[in-house]
Amino acid sequence: MALHVRGVLLPDDEVRDIWLVGDRVTFEPVPGAETIADGGFVLPGLIDAHCHIGIARGGAPITSLDQARDLARVDRDAGVLAIRDAGSPYPYPELDDDPELPRLARAGRHVAPPKRYLRDIGVEVGAAEVAATVTEQARAGNGWVKLVGDWIDRGVGDLAPAWDAATMTAAVEAAHAAGVRAAVHTFSESAVEIMVRAGVDSVEHGTGLSLDLIDEMARRGTALVPTMINIQTFGGIADQARAKFPGYADHMLALRDRFPEVVRSAYEAGVPIYVGTDAGGGIDHGLAAEEMLLLHERAGMPAVDVLAAASWGARDWLGFPGLVEGGLADLVVYAEDPRVDLRVVRTPSRIVLRGRPIR
């Protein structure tokens, strides 16, 4: 049966009638459609652009499709109707078209340096194998590759790039040659500079960004997914590391403390910013609303631009059409205007995924 929704459609800011026929949107009236929402504010379904449904709480790889389904449902029930999984140690292509789950843009496994990343999560390779591994992981995903650009180097006692600049540049080139986009994890100043200038498509976290690099990202159209919820955990990371690596601990705290201003500077420079929680491992699923509030309250992004970063803008970026004629039948409805009080995004009154009511 066709469904009918009426409300203030964002970002158009007009009261519109929307009909959902199967998994498609139309603005042409459909006789006999069931009205499931009349009033409120209607948005294209939310996106979590940095999420891991292949990593269980605590950081271990999941071991079954059912675990991935359970984690994805937590996000779905918070209004997240599409996910970019930024690296999974467990393959789950079977879930790409699961009608009960958010739409998926997936990377394969993280491509990481040997013995310098989370255990059992990435494919750990030396410099000579990076480009070939990127090509392999491009086939394992459905449009993305995830690179680990830096991590603590215990010999240095601080963050350091995963490989030399030539290798990291070749990794991005290999991803593009394979027809996929490359996302890079970076905390440090040095690694993010290498990767931005190498032409990476999205910077994940990006705590080491300088004003010059922000301008370069804006010029190139390189996206930033700040994962501010994740950056708030840096205090605990520093506490655990301080006894052995005091320089690293101090560095992590400094990166944390300056990060809201980094994100604000990126926003003001015109860098595309998208909402991602880094759920999986140390971050719970279902927290997209909290990430949105941090971008608004701590980084100073206006509410309407945060909504774009979590909804229509992010959907365009990932290739999931929103509430346009012929678009995908994913939407969330809020009783009050989230542009006026962004806290409304915590409590969607109606969720529709693939033309099927979830709430």
C-alpha cells in the first residue's frame, strides 16, 4: 500500500504532501494511500557517515551477521537510515539490500601498518603491499576504502604516519584507479597533510588539521567527518598512555582541546562536513543526534547546516537520493522544528525506511 506524509519538508521549508510508493517518493497524489503523518517537520532519513557495524562493543570483530543486524537496528531506530561503514573486519555484503536495515555504503577492512593499529581489525601490511591491498579491499567494499593514516609509534613515543608519503599517496591513487573513494583515519598533523595533498576523498577525525590544510580541503572539496564524540575520549586514552608515553598523552589532550575550533574553521572555510559517530568499539551505536548537538554547541555550526550534514547533504554525498521526485523512501518526522531547537533530533515521531514504517 502507498503511504502519505504531510508536513514541512526540509530543506525546502514548505508544507508538502509526499507519497511513498514502494521504495520511491512521488509528489503526485496516489488515491487510497494511507496517511501515516500529518504535521511536523519532515527530513530525508539521517546518515551516520562514520560507523562500524562490523565491530562489537569493546573493539572485537563481530562474528555473525546477526550481530551486524542488531547494531544496525540500533542506528535505524534513532532515525539513521543510511550508514557509511568506515571499515569492517567482518564481511557482510548480504546486508546491502536487507529491507529491515539502513542502506549501506561500505569499505572493506581497514588497511593499516603492521602492529600499529587495533588488534584483529585491519589488514596490516608493509609499504610494499599497500597499493595492492587497497585494490583488494576496494573489491570487498561497495564504493569506499579505509586507510589508517597514523597511529601511535611506540619507537617514537607519539603519533606518526603509517607509511612514508609516497606509499600513502600511492594508496589513494590505487583506490581511485579501482573506482572507489578513499577515507583516511588521521589524528596527527603530519599524516593529515600527506593525505589531503594526496587527494584523499574524506578525512576522518582530522584533529591535526591546520588552517592552510583546511583551505586546501575547501579548494579540493575534500570532506571532513569530525566524529566529535570520539575525540571526547582522548582524555581516557591519554590517561592510559601517560606512564609509558607522556609526550603522546600530552599531544592527544592538545588535539582534543583545539578540535572544536578546528571544526568551526573548516565549516567557515566551506569544507564539506558530515555527521559520523565512529560507533563500534568504544562508541555506542544510536548516537547520531548527540554528534549533531556537539557540532552545533561546541563547533558552532548553525542548526540548519548540521541537519544538512546529517541528512540531505550527506545523502547527496553518499549517493542516496533524498525526498525528491523518484528519490528513496527514507524519512524522519519531528514534532517540532529542529532548526529552532536541535535537541528535537533525539526524538523522531515517525521513521520510514525503504517505504516501510519503523516507528
